Amino acid sequence: MGRDVISTALADLSHGFGVALELHNLLYCFLGVLIGQIVGVLPGMGAMAAMSLLLPLTFAMQPVAAILMLAGIFYGSQYGGAICSILLNLPCHPPHAITCLDGYPLTRQGKGGTALAITMIGSFVGASFGITEMVFFAPYLSEIAFKFGPAEICSIMLLGLLAGSTLARGSAIKGVAMTALGLLLGVVGTDVNTGVTRFTFGVLDLYNGVEIIALALGLFGIAEFLKNVNRMAPVNTRVKLRFRDMRPSRKDLKTAAFPMLRGTIIGSLCALIPGTGPTIASFVSYAIEKKISRTPERFGHGAIEGVASPEASTHSSVQGDFIPTMSLGIPGDAVMALILGALIIQGIQPGPQLISDHPDIFWGLIASFWIGNIILVFLNVPLIGVWVRLLTVPYRVLYPAALFFICVGVYSANNSFFDVGETLVIGVVGYVLLLLDFHPAPVLLGFVLGPRVEENFRRAMLVSRGDIWYFMHRPISAVFVALCALLIVVQIGFWLRRLSKQRREMAIRSKVGMSPQPKA
Amino acid sequence: MLREWKKKREVFAGGLIFLFGLVAIVEGRRLGVGSLKAMGPGYVPMALGILLSVLGVLIAVAKPALPTFDQDEAPLTAEWRGWGCILLGVISFIVLGKYTGLVPGAFSCVFISALGDRTATIKSALVLSAAVTVFGILLFYYLLRIPIPLFSWGVT
């Protein structure tokens, strides 16, 4: 039985390599990782914006090539982001924020090259493990999900949305609010069941709903520019790195080996829980590494373990993130929601049937991960000098050019100037939400899943003749609902604990008669 | 100071979410809610509207969360020049792109938004926008063939 699973997986995988090695697929994979790498290195640019910019370009492409390229941008940017944080102490991309802690001290000790080399090795190890996890886990998961009816689909989506909004960054309740807002945005347009137009307020251009590219580029493009303009410190680096500085010593490799493996495993576990993407994985693995270390005082002063473990963890989780997306049709974060959106635009229904209906896409994607990661290592190691120079491109040059690309990109989706205006409005609202400490990622999650949640909810209610307890009568669905309830209870528990802690602190302060002071 | 702003911010945040909820409730009622047995087009909007307005109230009354690891607590200063230039840049792309073609649209979009940076000069913005326009025309007009004429007058 076990051997059977392995041999079919290997046969499918070799088919995937056949697909991914086709010349045009290979080219698009290369293009994707290259753009990802560049975007990752440039301070203030994000993978989300780059992916949504290229989304209109994929309309005319074959589905396989489109998905390979978009995915390549995502994991490519992870490689680039590490350079930024190790050499400049700039957490350009959230998953690499923790790498700054030990990566930058290493750079100041003149060991930046070593840190980068360890990062590259760790990234590759982590990514390979994440891909392997996907090879064996995703088909299995989708087989279970085949038995899902509308009730199960609806409740697992609910679980995904709730996990995605509460486990991610910032306040849980605000995350849920953003998800609900995304669901609401997904409702805009003509209702497929009744033909009634909803939330269009008589605007003809909204009859087809909110454009996903406008939403993504508004929230992750224009809103980010509004936030960063004149706030990005100019980058001055005199770090000169060449290929030969990047050879790590045997001792460094030895110290980094086990942390790398631990990070990999933590990352792959985090990937399976929706909402806990690479950022959380890297923080958790750093914390664990520091806790089990015999010399925890070295952390923060250039411990190579503090670079190896979180980076491996990030990459393993980045690849693993694709598992729920491709096997269940449940995206874990905004990036995955965008990939799902790209699939839907291509006319491919995401869900458990994806692997069997479109083996080319699934196995081709997995094979391309490996190819892409190898390309990235080759892009990074010999060309490190180029990337270091790219780091110094100032923001004042970047954002006006990027703004123009956004305008043209949104326009080209439907050849409509209305969409550009829509993007601007979404961007301004998105910035207001950022100022009010909301995180925009769950909006996109809700937006992509919204129509499918509603459709399946309607179907479930049709089957059960309007009995809301139907969700509890079906065992699998009941488990998902129970998990949702658990998530909510845990969050309330956290909130109560924080409240009592704050109250205690206030009480102590008033007793001592001290003015409130920041904790050391 | 920061604490004060945070408290106020939570009230604004909750209020905004509450407002979104109200809009959804009003629209949901207009569309017809129906019942669980026969759901109308307004059922889901209504449900989301109620959820949003409840969440809005909760956000407004709850104590602000302690700063988490990745919150950048940058001091809040209005950045009118940057904001205004970015907005105007996009608006100019829409208006000029629609009525006068891609070249003026691209040029004005980059030029105006580049002026949003405090260190930018007219000259630096001109150089940047000329370079981006040339590159953009080559990429979008000749390579990707987007259907905006290079120059035009009036609605095409």
C-alpha cells in the first residue's frame, strides 16, 4: 500500500518534470523567479504587487505557464528578501524580519557572505522538504476532500477564513472584520442565482463585480506607496560581496545543520495550518532555536543558527502553503488567494478535483518548484554582487515607476480606465485601514472565497430545506465547525488573559505611584 | 500621547467597520433577505452586515491590543505632498490616458507622482518620467500591445 502511493507519486512527478521542462514553461518559470528575486531585493516592493501586476499578462497564457510564473514570483521574492535583511538590517519582507536579528550582526563582523550562503543552503533544504511534503500529502488530502458535500466545503472554508484572519498578524477581531469586508466585496456585482445586481449603486462597470487585480493592486500597491512615500530611509551600503566571500567554513556548516533541519520541520508544520504562513513559522523557529541553545546569549549578536533555522523554516512553509490551496481550494493567505484567483480566471475550478482533473498543473507546478529553486540558487550565489547593487535603488525612483506599471497593469485587465479609478479608491481606503491598524491580507482571502462560500451555503440550505443544524449533523462538517468554535474560544481566552495582565500592571503602577513607563 | 491616539484609533476603526456593516444591512434589506429555506439575494449581505456592525462595536469598546512584534509604530505625520502627488499621478493617468493617449498619460503619471518625494526636483522628475515613458511604450505598446493609442484627442 505504502509502496503503491510512493510509486504513483513518483510516476506523476516525472510526468510533472516533463511538463515543467517544456521550453516555454521553463522560460516562464525562469521569468517568474527572476522577477520575484528582483522584487524581493528592492526595498519597499512586495511579491503581492508584482504577482497582481503580471496577472493580466497571464490571461493569454496557458494555465500551466501562468501558475508556474506566478508561483515563481512568490518563492523567488523570498530569496531576495533575505539579502535585504542580512546586509541592510531592513525587514523588507515580513518573514525575514527575524533574520535581521542575527544576520545583520554577522554582516558587521564581516561574515555577511557566510550568512547569505547559509541562508541559501537553508532555503534550498527547507524548500525541498516543503515540496516533498506537497508531493505526498496533497494527493492524499484531496482524496479525503473528494467526499465533501456543500456543507463540508462551506464549513471548511469558514474554518480556513477564520484561521486565516485570527492566526495571522495583529488583532484577531480586526482580522475577522477584514475577512467579512472581503466577503462583502466578493458579493458585489450580478448575483448568479437571481440575476439581481448587488452593491453596484447603478454603476454599470461594477456589474461584473470588483476586479481582483484592482483590489490586490489597490491594497498591496497604492496603499503601500501612500504609507512608504518619504518614509523610506535612503539606503547607503558599502558592502561589497563577491562570489568567493560566500564560502562557509566547515564549522559554520556544522553549527547550522541541525537548526536548519529543525526549522524545516517547524515550517512544514506551520504550512498545514491555514493562516500561519512563513512569517509565523520563522518567528516560532527562531524562538525555539534560542530556547534549546546552550548559549542563548549569542543570539542577537551574530549566531549563525539564528539565520539558518528561520530561513529554512520560511522556505519550507512557503512551499507547503501550496498544499491546502491546491488540494482543497482553501488559500492560507493573500498570496495563495491570488494564485487561486488566477486559476479561476483561467476557468479552472479549484478544489479537491484539481489534482485529478488537471494533473499537468499540479505536478508541473511541483516540478517547477524544484527547477525554480535550483535556478534561484544559481541566480543568487554567483550574481550576488548585482543584487547588492540593486539594493541601493532609491525609493523615490521606484515608486513612481511602479505606480505607472500598476496603472497600465490594471487597465490591461479589462481595457478599462474605470478599473484604474477603482484601484485608486481601493488604495486610499486600504491606506485608511492600514492607519487604523487593520491588515489587508484577509480582505483578499474573503474576496476570493466569498462567492464560493455563498454558493455552497445556499446549496447546503437547499439540500437540508433550511435547517442550519445540517452543518452539525454531518460528522466531518461538525468537526470543522467545532474547530471554528475552538478558535474563537481560544481567542477570547487570550483576550481575557491580556486584559487581566494589563489590569495587574495598572494596579502595580498606581500603588508604586510611578508614571507609566515602557518596559525595559 | 501614543496611548491616547491608540484609544482614539480603535474608536475610529470600530466606527468605520460599523458603517460598512450598516451599508450592507441597508442594501441587504433592499435586495430581499428571504429565509433560510428560500434565501434571497440579500441574505448573505444582511448576515455580513450584522456581523460587521457587531464587530465594529466590539473593536470600538475593546481595549487596544498590546503592540505585536511586527507593528511599526512610526510617528504619525501627515504626508500631504506625497499623498497628493500619488493621487494626482493616478488621476492624471486616467484623464490624460483616456483623452490624449498613452504617452501623455504615462509621462504625467510618473512626473507628478515623482514630485511627491521631498528630495525630488523638477529635473530629476523629468528625467525619471522620460525614461519610464520610453521603457513603458516599448514594453506595453510594442511588445505587449495594449490597446491605448500613443497619442489621441478626445474619446476614441
